[in-house]
Amino acid sequence: MIWLNSKLTISKLNKKIGKSDEEMIPEKEELYKPISKFLFENGKQKKTNINKYLIEIFEITPEELSLKRKLSNNKVVYNTIGWALDTLQRYGIILNSEGFWEMTEVGREFVSTLDTTADYTTAMKSLKKVQESIKQETKTILPSKTIDNLEDENPLDIIEFGYSKYLEVLEDELLAKLLTVTPDKFEQIVCDLLEAMGYGETVVTGRSGDRGIDALVYQDELQLDIICLQAKRLQKGNKVPPKEVRDLSGVVTNNQYKAGILITTLDFSRDAKQEAEKNSKIKLITGEKLVELLVEYQVGVTLFKFRF
């Protein structure tokens, strides 16, 4: 069986020191195995019991438990648990019936025969192929929402959960849209964002500045406090290398800028992130964080349509 011990213990010593409270909260992929274990060993359970179990084994603090998403005001912990339950149900491992969660026969067989060294998430993905041969059972695993099976659910939680899933899809589509705009348009979108966030007047340099600086942000009328900005619109499969961070750091130091911001549509290499840690004035913004900010400040997008 995938687990050997009667109690699953997860220590926060595995979590990196220096992370924010929200970063300390487990990802939904980390919840698949403990949820399956709990239902396998304890039978039908309400979501409140599942919540209590996960909060205990992940040692989630009251501070972490109180964290909410900025737009939907959902509590991050309960949202993540809801996504994990929804995913496990879509894979046919568990199901919700009249407000109770339980393992399916497919799920019980799955966890009973899985090798102890197997990666749970990877094994779940391979289960998709098996599901093709059990379509009839899968249909019963995905019942439509009715008043009866929502009796024990809080209507506001249902609405917020759906809203969060909508935002997740919106951010994915927004990131895909950003990859199609021209470099100049991308730079302008980023500048509009910084202005919307209240950083000050942003002036696009047209790459005439030092080492490819795309814009300068003037935070006061005398232009004494200046932030330099570099925007990298990368295609899938690429990451910003450390050289870009070193160059930006040099520009900040040589010109005595207040800070330097490097924004990309994707991510930064490990070496690039380490390079940024050497200079406290350098701020890196990934594509994932960028779309979160664009949605939050409604720059280039409303909650229902794109504006570029």
C-alpha cells in the first residue's frame, strides 16, 4: 500500500525558512495522499472532518488559516482543500454523496495496489487511462449539483469556490494572451500596472537606456527616487538567465536607482534567483505573479473580458 504508517506525519521542517505564511500552506498536490489515506481508513466523512485532519497533520497555524485570497476573499487553506477534493473526484478516486466524501471502489483498489515508492500524483495521472474503460462508473462519480447533495454545504462557500476556479482559468488565459502581444505592448502593459499600483509616473525608454532598460518609474516630482524596469516576454520553455539579473543589478548600482524590477511572462532560472538575492534592491516578478497583479488591479482585463 502507498502508506505504511498508521498516522501520516508531515513536518514544517520540510518547508523553507523565510517563506511567507501563504507559501507555507501546502499545495493541493500535497493533499491528495493524506485525503485518500483519511477516507480509506475512516470511511465516509464530512468536509469539516477532512479539514480538521489536514490542518492537524500539516500543523497549519491560526495565522495561516486566516489568510484569504485578495480578490475572492476565500480562505486559502479551505480553497486548496476544496480543489484537491474536486481533483480526486474527477480522477474517480473519491466521490461526494449527500454531503459526505468517501473512497470509490476504483480508489480503494488504486491505493491498495500502488507501490510504496510510487509518486502519488504521477500514479493518479496514469489512472486516466484506466478510467476510459470504466466510463459508466465515472459518470456516477460526477453527480450534478442538486439541492439534496448540497444540503450540508455553505452556499457562500460554493459560490466562492466557483469564483476562485473562474479566476484560476482567467489567469491562465491572460498569461497565454500576454505571450501573443508585441514586446512594446507588453512593456506598456507592465508600465500601466506599476502606475495602477501607485508606484508613480512610468516612462517607457524604448530600449534607449542602459543595458536594455525598458522603463523608468519616477516616484517623486523632482525625479530623485527612480525605479528602473525591464520586461522580458519569453516563450514557453525559456527562463530568464542570471546574466539579465546581473546587468540590471549593475544598472541600479551605477545609476543609484532606488530599485530595479525584472518582470517576465514565465520564470527565472535557479541561478538567476540566486543572483537576485545578492542585491536587496532587485525584485523579480514571474509570469504567474504578474497575471495575479493584472487581475487584482484590473489592468488590461476586467473580470469578464480582455482589454488588449
